[in-house]
Amino acid sequence: MIDINHQKDLSIQDLIRRIHVDEDESAFNELYKQYIYKLYQFACSFVEDGEAAEEIVNDVLIKLWTGRKNLGEIRNTQVYLYTSIKNTCLNHLRSVSSKKNNEQKLIDAYYFHLSVDPSQLLISKELSNHVLKAVNELPDRCKLIFKMVKEDDLSCNEVASILGLSNKTVFAQLAIALKKLDFALNNS
């Protein structure tokens, strides 16, 4: 089962260096613990099957470990991981059904998850419900981009790279999401 409570904050660059240079298995395990839940959530936004999503994430992370000698060639490991998950999910979906049906499933399968952190605990339950309701009412693309930027801490440029969109599209979608959330929260 996936551990969602792991909160250690080791630098991904340090972990990748230790995996690449020292072939440090404990660094790989730490990287796994730090990213498994985020990557699983991301994979679930593409595939409806939690078991398939978990298998996809494990396959990508195993490929990272087995290809550790080439890690020095990867400029941004976080973008690499998310892009690998996205591509593996797309390949999985293509093998299940036609491409057109899968693109619709990508949109329909997305869901938003609010992670619990100390700052969220200070927000009242009522406000949290308003925020969650407002986020869930966002258009699917806005919701996905908002989640990746605000929850997964990816930059707009990284999101654009992962989703194959222009930076302007990501900025525009994020602006739409923030405007709709502001309107929804101010009118609740």
C-alpha cells in the first residue's frame, strides 16, 4: 500500500546524485517514499484503475533505478518522472481502447485531492468545503493544471512540458482557475 504520510524533505537533486554516482539504494528508497503518492495520484488522473496506476508508477520508478547510470543526462528529474508517468499511462490507455475514447477518459478520470498540511489545518472546515467545491466545478483542464501547480508544486513551465501545452496556455488556464475560485469564494 502507498504511504501518504512520508514527509521527509531531502532534495531530489541530492537523491538523484546519490543514486547516479553512488548507486545508493537507500537514496532510491527515499526518492520512492517522497514521490510515490504524488505520482500515484497523477497516474490516477489518467487511468481509472488504481491497481494499474500503482503498477505504472512502480514500473517508471524501477526503470529510473535500472537506468541509474544515465541519470546524469536528465536535467529536471521531477519533470522526467511526471512525463514518464503521463506517457506510460497514455500507452496503457491506448492498449485498452481507441485513442479518441482514451482522451475523453483522461478528462473524465481526473479528480482533485486536497492534501493535508499544517496550513490547511488552520482553514475552517466550511472554507475548505467551499474551496473543494469551487475546485471541483472548474473545467477539467483548469482543474488538472491547478492541481499540478498548487498541489504538486510544479512550475507552469514544467506543467506545460508534461502536458505538451504552450506556456501561454498553462498560464491562461491557471488564471481562469484562480479567477473562478476567487469569484466562487467571494460569493459563498
